[in-house]
Amino acid sequence: MLSPSFPQRAPWGTADKLRAWQREALDLYFARDQRDFLVAATPGAGKTTFALTLAVELLRMGEVNRVIVVAPTEHLKTQWADAAARVHIRLDPRFRNSHWAPSRQYHGVVVTYAQVAAKPPVHRHLTEDAKTLVILDEVHHGGDALSWGDGIREAYASAKRRLSLSGTPFRSDTAPIPFVTYAPDESGARISTTDYAYGYGRALADGVVRPVLFHMYSGKMRWRTSAGDELEAHLGQDNTKDVTSQAWRTALDPEGEWMPAVLSAADRRLTEIRQHVPDAGGLVLATDQTVARAYAKILHSLTGQQPTIVLSDDATASERIEKFSQNDSRWMVAVRMVSEGVDVPRLAVGVYATSSSTPLFFAQAIGRFVRARRRGEAASVFLPNVPVLMGLANELEKQRDHALDRQSKDDDGLEDSLLESANREEEASDALTQEFSYQAISSLAHFDRVVFEGQEFGQLAEPGTPEEEEFIGIPGLLEPEHVHELLMQRQSRQSKLRAAREATEGPEPTTTLPQPLHRTLREQRQLLNSLVGLYARQAGEPHGAVHAELRRLCGGPAVAQATVAQLQQRIELLRKRVRS
């Protein structure tokens, strides 16, 4: 049975409320008149409004008489249904695979990717039973699992119209995304083709999204390996990837001093913003449920208020998010599930307390804080100063596409072997990974810098000193074009404060290695890793096994703790083996 007819309405039923990019995308959609259409718009730009306006028009024209929305999560099903109701489209978010057909009172249904993959024939029947528009929300999830991609292809192959939406139309793997067109670039690699793109840079200029200030924190970390050795490293220094990973995990340990110091700074920033935006809220993204609860206890002790805790296995998670979005409480602590698509516009401060570091997850996480309600609202996100996050923060405006093909490498080239070594370090053998199994001992936090639009402001300082407070105290309402100017002013004052303090107290002790030695260590580690990569390919051995053998023959600690002389000794030995 078909869904109810849709009343005749003027074109673009809510055109006076549409943003310029949404009108442009609608005009382009009807000008091209193609079955598949991919819109890539930065999180917070209004993809849902665009999609539902298009659905209204297609229903009015009689081009379709059923609408199916595929969303990533159960929570988003209700969110889509509520948004659709505001433009008089009735979607059933409670549709189950056992139903086979929607109720006659609805124009369509909202389902999840997992739901479609579980029983594709049900959804194929829904699609074939009417002239159907399928809206694939955050379509990159169609490549999350083979069954998901296959299920979506089977279910919606016969759809009359398919609209794909994504805030981040790229993946770090090469799993193809259903109904996305791929075309070769100049190198021959197949790259996803976007029909309409609206990036963060343009959205910021249009006042559609907030400017984001990244408050970077470094500090000294100590931990104990499985062998009983105590190691120490600083976040923000050029460590090996393994040491950076363990230092990062040590920083996120709720038992140390790093997380309480960063949460305290973030809460002070939230207080500053709430002077101008009284209902502004904060979100801590945690790695797992145990640390999420521990972070909530820290925040409770800091603020006297119990934060909202959102856990993925909690049946009331959606209700908790909805309640938080509508009240004016200070903090929510959550694990992953609110990193994408969840619309809580009052979120203005974030703490990135997770070890996830893919561009996809990072972009979706930051997307929770950029949704603008009125011009002048700014967002602040507190990050550990690790290279991968620093790079992602500096490239927030970068438009990414999804590549199906890996670039070919010259196995004999030193530059390519360095790249391969970097790419494979995270996948080192168990022998090397176990060497860094650890128990956190202690962690200290240092405010490092603020990153805004790819530029860095500030210097290393103790938490609570004037340098840190200069940036925490930035007004909560500020026009985007004035943020950079204010940061420059704050940095100038900060430099004067530091100079005055050093004049009376002497220079602060350095916490980093002397630059020449630092550079030498980095160069020797890179050269050793590149040679290990070359030899591992020649011998067919895992990288970890090669490192372990070098340590056995030459003596000394792991690469991260080895001196320049010890690294050079291993390099010379390995060079002889590579030549032979």
C-alpha cells in the first residue's frame, strides 16, 4: 500500500529559510536531473534541512511517493523523523524488519545501515513497492562492513532517486561506498566524485559554522613496561610512534594529573563562554566506558554538578542526549556514539580524551562543536599535543575525497621506504608491541599553544599561569574575522608577561632536549626504521623481529630510549646486511 499523498506546495516550500548553499545545491540537483547525487557538506551546515527540502519538492511533483532515510545510529532515526515532521513529512522511526511494509499513515521510514544489512529483501520490497527516494545519511558508513555495502546495494538498486549525504566523504581504507561515483585522477587512482561540496572554510565565512580554537596540551608522562622498566616522554616532542602512543594513553589515564588539569582548564573556558552564552555546554569524548565514568567523577568534583553520562550499551542513551540538548547543564561525557550526527547545538567546549586518530573520526567529533546558532559564537576543543592530532587540527578546512587505489611505491627508494615505515609502525609485530605494554605511573599537563585556522599561538606554560589564562579567557561571543586579531593581541601580551617574569626570576628551565641532539636522534631513528623496512622486505621478517635481533646483537634499550651512538651501531650493522 502506498504512503499518503503529499499536499501541493510552492517550490522550495521553505525557500526563505534556506541558506545560500542549500538553494545552490537544489538548483544543481534539478538542473542535472540524475538518479544519484552526492552532497558533501561540513558538519553543522544543514544537510538534513537540504535533504528534507528536496524530499518535499519531489513528493510535491509526484516524482516520488515514498521516502526512506538510512541513518548510522538508532538515535538518529528519531532525530530524522522529528526533523521531517517539521516539513510535514511523516517518517516511521520504529519500523522493524518484521513489518515488511510501513503503516499507511506514513510517507516512509527511517532505518539504520545495520538494519538494512540484516535483512535486505525487506528493504528491497519497500523500495520496489513505490516510487522511492532513498536518503543515505553519512553514506561513508556503507563501506564499514562487506555485509553493509552488499545489503545497501541489494536493497536500493531499484530506487528511483538516491541522495547521498556526508560531512566527511572519505575513508581511511579502500572499501567502496555504494552509489558513489569514482573517477580516475591525474595519476590514475580512482577518487570519489562529489556532485556538490560545501566545506568548512566557506561555511565559516558564511557564518554557518563556528570558528574552532584548538587548545593543545603537552606534558611529562611516565609509565612502566611489562619488563619492569620505567620510561618517560613528553607529549609534543618528536618521539617514535610507539612512545607517542604510550605517552598519549598515559595522559588520558584518569588517575594521573594530566586529565584533571585539562578538564579544569576546559571547565574554566566553559565558564567564560557561559557569561555570553548561558546555556553553552561541554562534551568529553572518552575511549571507553570505564574512563568515561572516571572523567565524570572528576568533573563532578570540579563543578559540583553531576555530568550526563552517555554509554553505547545504555538503553536510555538517546533519551539522555535529548535531555542534555534541551537543558542548560554543563557537561556530558560519552563514548564514541555522539561523535557523529548527534545535533546538540549548545555544545561549545570539547575535550578530545580518546585515542581515536583517523581523519574521519576526528572530523565527525569536531563537527559536534561547530554548529552555529547565532553569529559570533566560538568553540574551543582541548587536545593532547600529539603529531597526528596537531596535523588534523591544522587541516580542518581541507577537503578530502575517498581513494579506492593506493599509490604505487618504489621499493628501492629511501623516501618511499620511510613512508612505508611510518605507515607500518602502528602494525608492528607482537614482539615490538609487547615491549611497550605498560602501567601508567604519572602525568603532568602543560598548556602548549592554541591552533586556529592552521596558525599557532602561545608558548609552553604551567596550567593556571597568565599565559594559559590569556587564551582561556577569550570572549565567548566573537566575530570569526576578529578571532585571529584577538589571538595576536593575546600572544603579544603573553610574550610581554613572560619577558617581565624572566627579567625578575630568570628564564624558565627548558623541558626539551637541546635542538641539535633532538634533530640527530630524529634523523637516526628515521634512518634506522627505513633500513629495518628494507631489510624486513628482503628477508621476509616482521619489523619487530628485526628490531629485536638488532638489540640482541648490539645491546642497549628500545629505539625510543637508545642514544645516538647505539642507533648508529645498529644502522651500520643493518647496512652491511642490506648490501649483502
